[in-house]
Amino acid sequence: MSAHNYVPKEPVQIECNIEKTLDVIGGKWAFLVLRELFCGTRRFGELQRMIPSVSPRALTTTLRHLEEKGVLERKVFPTVPVTVEYTLTPKGEDLTHILKEMKLWAARWTD
């Protein structure tokens, strides 16, 4: 069998960069958390007040996910009670233009 007639039995998986991006920002609450952090560092309680429909558990899960993906940084201060602040990393700040374009698309094409 010649090389130009060879057909692999299993297709080679091609990585999709859009899929990778959605893995980072595709969670239900991630957009809203990012929107708030684009304005600066926030504490957990501030994020809860700014996104009133999110439960504490869902917010915690979202923040942990974004931290694991390197999008935000969590800083803990040894106060009583403990103070925790969340700030975007350069990787997270780089998402600004993507989300802005999605917002413009929605304004243009949805009711």
C-alpha cells in the first residue's frame, strides 16, 4: 500500500482553541465574575452583592475554576475574619477584548 492511499482507522483529534477558551470562560457565572473583576480587585462579599443571583456555593466554584485556569489570583489576608481578594492575572485581563466583542455581537444580533 502506498503512503498517499493510506487512510487512518481512527481520526486524529484536532485541538480546538475556541473549545479551550470556552472551557475557561464558559461557566454559567464566569462572565459575570469577569465583568466585575475587569473593574478591579474585589472581595468575595463584593462579588456576591454585585451578582445577587449567584449562590455562595456557585460563586466559590466559579472563583476556584478561574483560579485553576490562571485567570484570577486569590490573595488571603490574615485578618479576623479572613479577608480574601480576587484580582485578574494578565491572562484574565487579556479576556477583556473577547468579552467586549461578544457583548457587541449580542447587541447587534439579539433582541
